[in-house]
Amino acid sequence: MAKESSFDIVSTVDIQEVDNAFQQAKREISQRYDLKDSGAEITLDKQNKTLGIHAPADFVARQVKDVIGSKLVKRGIELTAVKWGEPQAATGQSVRLSASIVDGIDKETASKISKDIRNLKLKCKATIEGDKLRVSSASRDTLQEVIVFLKGQDYGQPLQYTNYR
């Protein structure tokens, strides 16, 4: 009898790398000529996994958002892991932007991934376990096919494949 193989589908972000990218972005904003004295500020809340931008104008806020994005990419964090909200008007003409850092797969996305795996008509089983999915099959080749398929899909957040055994 063949032993069943499995792997987990997770969506995690290294918060220390986000902090490093945040520190680099903060340094660049304080040194960059067009942003130096603009009054733009960025904040990071590690506990709630949120980023915040407070800028005097929408244009400056978008510039700061681009700086943060470039630093995140350089640190190996996909931009889909950061969900930006709509710009909110603050006092005067200033603007606030907030973002949440995605950690874990929500029920809705997990069920969509599970349904897509079932629609492949392969001999494998996907089960939702909290904020991750476990895919198991008797054939390792089937698991490889599932991983290749999922890498080609877009679920709005980065996916990692762990515990392959």
C-alpha cells in the first residue's frame, strides 16, 4: 500500500522583513529631495500588521506608497501581500492611506482554492485547516501538478507551499 504524500498551502509574510523595508523606506523619504520636507510620514504597527501613510497631498501619498512598494519587493515580499485601502481625506488637503498585511488564507479564498483543485479532476484531496490548506494524494506527481496549477492562478495574495512530504 502506498504511503500518502501531502503538502500545505499557506500565505505568510515575514514581519521582520516588512519592518526592514519600512525602515529603509523611512530613511529614503527623509533623504529624498522631493519628499524630504513634504511632511509625509509612514507608520508600521507590527501587532496589527498595518502600514500607514500620512501625506500633505494625494500625489505625495502615491510617491511614498511607491517607495514602500519598491523596498518591500527588494526584501522579497510580494506586493499582493499588502492590501491598500482607499485614500481618506484628513485635515486641510492632507491624505491618509492605510494598508493591512495579509497573513493566512481566509475561508473564502481557501474554499475557492479547494474548489479549483477539485475541478482539476486529479486523485487528490484538499482540506481546509484553519488558515491553511492541506493537499494530499498517493502520487507525488499529482501533488506536483497541483502546485504547478496553483502557481499559474491569481488569488489576490501570495501562496507558499510547505511541508512537502
